[in-house]
Amino acid sequence: MIIRRIWISHLTYHPILAYNQYQDMSEPSLPLQITSFQEYQQVYDRSIADPEAFWAEQAETFHWHKPWDRVLDWNFTDPRVEWFQGGSLNITENCLDRHLTTRGDQTAILFEPNEPGDPEVKLSYTELHTAVCRVSNALRALGIGKGDRVCFYMPMVPELAVSVLACARIGAIHSVVFAGFSAQALADRVNDADCALIICSDYNRRGAKNIAVKDVVDDAIALGCPSVRHVLVHRNTGEAVKWNENLDRWYHEEVDGQPASCAAEVMQAEDVLFILYTSGSTGKPKGVVHTCGGYMVYTAFSFLNVFQYQPGDVYWCTADIGWITGHSYILYGPLLCGATTLMFEGVPTYPDASRFWQVCAKHKVNQFYTAPTAIRALMARGNRFVDGHDLSDLKVIGSVGEPINEEAWEWYHEHVGKGRVPIVDTWWQTETGGMMISGLGGLSPQKATFAGYPLPGVQMALIDKNSGEEVSGNPASGLLCVKFPWPSILRTTWGDHERCRTTYFTTVPGMYFTGDGARRDADGMYRIIGRVDDVINVSGHRLGTAEVENAINEHAQVVESAVVGYPHDIKGQGIYAYVIVADGVPAGDTLREEIVAMVRQEIGPIAKPDKIQFVDELPKTRSGKIMRRILRKVASGDTGALGDTSTLLNPEAVESVIAGVV
Ligand code: PRX
């Protein structure tokens, strides 16, 4: 309680200052909001016929310091994509300042704390603007400026949202790391981007847990983060933390007393807005880079259309800001559109499995956006937790992050949507910045397990994996690719453009390859099948199998390992690890626990294997490659159709793997 009071005190609003400085900011207009499926079809056709005209029209609705000279300059060979070249802007002026005269008093961020009894916090657009300005000034006072990287390792508290926006305001590049990653994973990300500052909290409340976030940052620093000049510590629970006089600064001490206005850094459209690390099929996670102009235009446009947001609605996305969904659809998209965006500190099952529905009823939520893994987990707890809550304000409910199975879709539709609320199943990725394939809430036809049609401006293609040719006509299936740039496509992977090229632009020359397989039905609706590379999606969290293997292999007694995904009722996919241990080492539960602990240490709890099978050897091709196809089948219990194993270097390994299945 006391902590919240401290927090509110430094957000005190100074109306005169704010008004005088921003009265010249023109009234906001919004991108086109489509109102019927027929209109969608017309707009889609128009957006494809002349993408530049279409996106310029959307971009014109924002506040620019200088208009662009050229709408789009691109090739998918280097690759190089530049939208709104020569234009300059600041995304936070579009999220905040331009709303002040029209909706200054409207709630921008509605914060629902972990404990149901604790008071909610409502930050109006004016208060949020003031708070962002104060933190911007504090960051500048700490020597942070345009182009510097700032890493976040924080719980879902308003200070996270405020400080991320403050980075954007001064042109610093934010790199938010999900606060469930380990110290090692945090240090890797801090070092990859040479972050000058880490912003963290003391502790993180999640359900009944109280996690010592600052300790993890201390451990990361101890591992070696030479670029870090300061650690800014937000006092969340107020419990004691270790203090490093050289580095650590209290957030409130730096922020309180800072002026309530702060001139926004004028950014080029293609200046970097943020880095967000995500896993791929090889090597360590890569920093996906998004830039200011295109990301702004696309997140606002997609938010407005998919959720059919109307002024006054209360919108809630349950994601964490540590993931792209939180960036695009808790923060930027909604704030750009002047929405009220709910931010939730807790977890779906605390104090019990009705929490989501209680929050929906309490705040009269109109649009609700969550992940299939949460839907399945809540479905498993029983209908009594959802039935009986007043969900009558819901107008659109959304799903994101992984394929939604039919059972979960039907349950969501019947028990949350009460059979009347449209579901939007939104397919997209960290790299796409915004939703790519999705129904528009209430306008588009919907079909369980189908994401639907591409958004305007999005030119999808299915590619035959053998011929490399585009499959035209319907129905069809193939590798899911995109033929033409959309404004929020990733621009590069931080510090390694070649990796961006080889990962996304070489599988199908001339196209962006998503890593997913998909099919189109007779009506052209898309259904995502899942990843076709060595990426697994565990509870909506994206992990590379190689990344988990590397962590397992860190254990001194492990000789080799192979990790695959297998179907899991709640998580979508579980992690199955085949492990070879050194001769004479007793392979049993103690070693299993040590391996799990190793993965927690190297990556974090989200990556810990669900099943570990000790094996003598792994089935390999004659060139020494592990036959993952077979391991995936065995882990899925599908040992009847393993295909031809005679070409293996060691076909006998298959039998022993099957015999030892856990
Ligand atoms: O496999 C797809 C799956 O999640 C991957 C992207 O993960 P990430 O970058 O972490 O972003 C998740 C949030 C946008 C995709 O390659 N995925 C995402 N949404 C869906 C999905 N699979 C099926 N249906 C979806 N709606």
C-alpha cells in the first residue's frame, strides 16, 4: 500500500505546464477503421494494388515533424526495407501528447495489481504524459540519450510502461527482457546490445510468489556486463535488496522532482525504436529490431481494425510487456489510438482460476486478448470459475501466440464469449511487429482453429517446400511466406544483419519466410499448422531446441542431448530431452533434477524440460545429423510410422530410444 502511494506521488500532474507546451499539437485522427467484411475486401484489394498510397494515407493521420520524401524503398535480397524515408516523428508524441487536448482526463493505463484487494491505479493520458516526461528527464540526467540501449527486467507494473515510453521519448532503444529469464540469459541480452542501463524492480509479485528480481540483475552483473553504467531500481514491494554503490540508483530518487515536461527527441522514421530478443532454430536468441515510423503506423492500424476498438472501450491484453504482444498491443497500438489499456500484474490462476473473469467484470472489459495456453489451463480448472461472471461487456475476444486447438476455441467461444462474442485468432510474430492474419472482430467470417484472412497490406504466400514455387489457388498448403513488405517488418537482427538475411530471406528467395507451415481452405482462410523449423512453442513462449540443448550440455556429466517438442494438453508443446551421459554416471532422478536446474540457470524456468530420457545413442544420419523427425515421433508416442530408418548410421538406436520412452 505504502509503495503505491510513493509511486502515485511522483506522478503528480502539472496541468498548466502540460497544456501550454502541447496546445499546438493537432487533434488526433486515426487510421482507417473498416466497418464491414465487404469493405475489408475492397480495402484489401486497394492496399495490394497500391501499397504505398494505402500506407501513406494511414501514416498521414499521425503527427510528424517532417513528412516523408519517399513512402517505401525496399528489397528482400539484402534485405533492406525503409518506410516513410526522410520523415521524422516521435512515437510518444503520437501515443501521448496529441491526445492531451481531446482526452487528457481519460484513463490511458488501468493497472490491476496482483492482489485483488490492492487498489487499482488509473493513469489518465495527462498523468501518463507527465510520468513519462519525468522519467525521460531522469534518464537524460543519467546520461542516457538517443541510440543508447536500455534493458528492462521488471514485473508488469506501471513504471515499466512509463519507462519504456520514456526511452522512446528520448530516442533511447529499449530492450525488454521477460523477468522470468535467468541471470545468464539476461546478461547475454544485455551484452549483445551493449546496454548502458538496466531498469529493474526490487521484487516481482506473481500470484503467491515473490521473486527477487534485483538479485537476478545482481547475478547478471556479476557474470560481467561491462557496458552497464547504472542499474535503476524501482521499489515495488519495498523489501530489502543488496546495494551496489557504484551502479545502483533508486528509481524514485532519480525521477521525483524531475520537470513534468520533456521535449521529445525528433527521430527519423527508420531510427531504431526497440530491440526484442527471440529464439530461432539455431544459436543464441537474436535481437529483432523495429523502427519508429512503420511500427507506429502498423500497430495502430491493426489494433484499431482487429479489435474494432471504439472510444470509451476498455481493452485488456493479458500478455507480458516482455514479449512482442505486450509491446504492440498493451502499449503502442492502444495508446496510439487513444485507448484505455488494462495492465495486469498477476497470473490467471491467482487467487483462483476466476481472476481473469473477475477483472473483466470489474472493469467492464470490452476487448480481451489472451493466449491458448491460458485458455486451456483455465478450461482444465472447470467451468464454475468462469460461468456466473458478468462478461456482458465483451465485444471481441482474441487469441495469440500458438495454434488454438478446436476444444479450446469452442470453450472460449461458449464460456467466455457466451456464444455471441466474435473470436479473433491473430497470427503474427516478434518479427512482424503486428498482427498479420486475423479476423476483424465481428466483421469477418470465423471458423474454429483458422486465423482467417491477411490484414490489409499483407501479401501472404504458401510455398511448396519441394519445388520452392508459390502454390496458387485454394485449398493449398505450404511454407508460410510474405511477398511484400508491410510497415512493421523487422529491419535487421541487432549487430548481425547477415543472420537476418539467412534466417528469413534465403529459404524462399525474394520472400520473408516465417518459419511456419500453413494451409488455406477452399475460401482462402488460413490455418497455421505450426513451426517447420527447430523452434518450439511452449505455453506460447518461443524457444529454440538448440538453445535448450546448449543449456543441458553445460552439465558436466552430459555428453550430448537432443531436444524436441511433443504435444502437451495445457502448454501446447512440452519439452522432451534425450540425453546421453558420460560412461559410469548413474542416470536417474537426481541427474534429471540437476539437468532441470542447469536449464533454469542458463535460460530460466520457461525452458525446463518436461521429460528427460537417458539414451545410449541418438539416431543419426550418415553425415552425423541427429534425426529429429524420428525423435519427435517417439516423443509424441507415434512410433507406428517412423518411415525409412535403414539409411541411418545407427538404425538400432531407434529401437533403444523407443524402448526407453518416458
Ligand atoms: O508459430 C507461430 C506462433 O508463434 C510464433 C511467433 O512467436 P513469437 O515471435 O513469440 O510471437 C508470438 C506472439 C505474436 C509464430 O511463428 N503463433 C503466433 N500466433 C499464432 C501462432 N500460431 C498459430 N496461431 C496463431 N494465432
